[in-house]
Amino acid sequence: MPYVITRCWYPNHLVDEVAKKYIENLEKFPSNESISKTIVPAAVSTTKDGIETISIDEVESQKLSDAIEHDALFMAEYRNIKGFRYETKVWATVEEAMKNIGMG
């Protein structure tokens, strides 16, 4: 099962605004266990440039497009917060990657 991993970065002065939007988003776009299993709901760290967060969801391959759509809707809500950046990537498990090269 692949992982959908979303990383976010924003400066320290946006912490309150981003946290408020995160809580709103959780209510507006709640987790859907029929689409994905949340492994890491949100982990937070500091960097020299501000704050970095990461979330990780495990997804069944046939539900991948639904999981990406859910994530896109969730993240689009941050679009008007100047200085907020994010990326969403799909990661294969080692087993899937090995299978893709004929070694699994």
C-alpha cells in the first residue's frame, strides 16, 4: 500500500493562523478511514526558517486518487496564507518498489 505524505513549511509568525486553519480543516474534511489509514496525523518540528509539519496516510492502491483528492481539498484551504508552502507526494513501500523492478 502506498503512502501519501504531505509536508508543510511556514514562518513562525504564521503559527496561530495555520493552527486555526488546521482545526477548521479537520472539521470540514474529516479523516475517512474507508479511503486511507492515518499513520501520522501531523508531526511538527522547527527549522531555521520556521515550522515544518508532516502527515502520512497509508492508502490502498485502488483508493489512491480519492486520497489525493481529499488531501488536495484539505490543503487548498491554506492557499491565502502568504508564506505557507506544502508538497504532497506518493511514496511506494519498499516491497512495491522491489516488485516494480521485478524483484518482489
